[in-house]
Amino acid sequence: MSTAPLGTGSVVLITGASSGIGEQLALQLASRGARLALAARGADDLERVAEACRGRGGEAVAVPTDVGVEVECRAFVDAAVERWGRVDALVNNAGVSMWARFDEIEDLGLFERLMRVNYLGSVWCTHAALGHLEASRGRLVAVSSLTGLTGVPTRTAYAASKHAMRGFFDSLRIELRGTGVSVTVAYPGFVDTWVRRRATGPDGQPLGESPVQEDRVMSPETCARLILEAADGRKRQVVMTARGRAGRWLSLVAPGLVDRLAARAIEQGR
């Protein structure tokens, strides 16, 4: 199983590629000469990213896709295979968020929406791409969150979807032993993206402004670099913050302390 970095000629599929972490993953891979299939709902923003990737020396095709719809996930993978005949990596990055206490939520359809996009979208894209990844002995990448490792207040629906991602990809990794396909799960903390401004509030509407101190959190460029380093090395996972790494061990010996730290992180917005 090769640990050569994804680069010239590698065919990489990225969901949620129109902004934030997905955009940076695309740009950094384009600089390596990768061939990129980019998925997101916003066609104009997606084409803007694809054009920027071409300007960096990569090849890129924009495939407007709603990963919350199974048939669109399969069409996205089919479009990439039709274009290049193979898949070397799939990065399941698309996601939506929320920011509300459970007892304040007015429409519980929020839970279904987040599960469809954050969890089922990853399942559907992975199922469509898996045979091609087995043929190339490729790489599967899932962009989860520290919220996928612990409970976090105001994020019940989001945490549930990210915990589901973790369970799915950890289980799939075991099933894929011996196939040459690696499974890497990334656990970022707060990253300076638009996802929180677009997060759903208790009334079901986007927040419009971020509750986080965006100037004090990780940049999407750094986050994308760490994800690619982990994918290149076919690592099992990458936990991106010291607080996240410490929290994993503290949860074994002092789970109540981890609960308090999670609450404080939300209160402080960083």
C-alpha cells in the first residue's frame, strides 16, 4: 500500500468544495497537479474554485451536488469516473452545522437535515466510490469534528451526525483490511469558515453571524494541510488541537472535566 503523496495525475473527489476547508483542499491538491472533481450545491462558487484550481496547474471539474440526496451523490462519483476513469481518493468534507440548545429548537427536522448531509451524504458518496477505490488501493478521508469525539452543548444534532460518521468510518476501516484502501478521519476544532454563520439557529434560520471568535481559531489553509498530511501518510486519524488530544485522554479518567471544558469552549467561542 503506497504512502506516496497525492499529486500529479491523482484523481481526488472532494465534497463541500465551494468554500472553507474544501476549497483549500482543492487548491492545495491543484498545486500538486491533481485531477479534481469538486462537489457542492452552489454552482457559481464551485466553478470559481475549479477555475482557481486550473490556474494552479491542476485539472478540475465542478459537479453541482446536494450530498443530502443519494442519487446526486452517485451522479457526482459517476461524473468523475466518466471524466478520468478512476478514483484515487474521496474526501467527504461537506457539512452543515447548528447552534441552539435542544430545548430551544422549534423544528426537529433540523436533526434529519444534518444527518442527511453530514452522515448519509458521506455514506452515499463512499458507497458509490468504494469499488473504484478498491481498484486503485486508494484513500478515503472523512472530515469530522472534535464534536464527533465528545458531547458539546448547543450542538446536539451536529454532534449526533459527527458521532455517526466516526462509527461508520471506524467500522468500514476494519472491513477494508487487506484491500489496500485506507480510511482517515480528521477531527478539526473551530476553523475560520462560513459554516457557523450559515449554522441553523433555534428558529430554523441561519445565524447570519458567527458566535465564535474567528480570528482566534485555525485557518482553513492550516486545516487542509493537516488533513492532506494525514491522508498522504494513510493515518487512521488526525486530531488537530492540543485541547482535543488532551480531551481524549481526560475522557477516560475525568469525563466530568471534559464536559466542563466543552461548555467553556462554547461559551468563549474558541
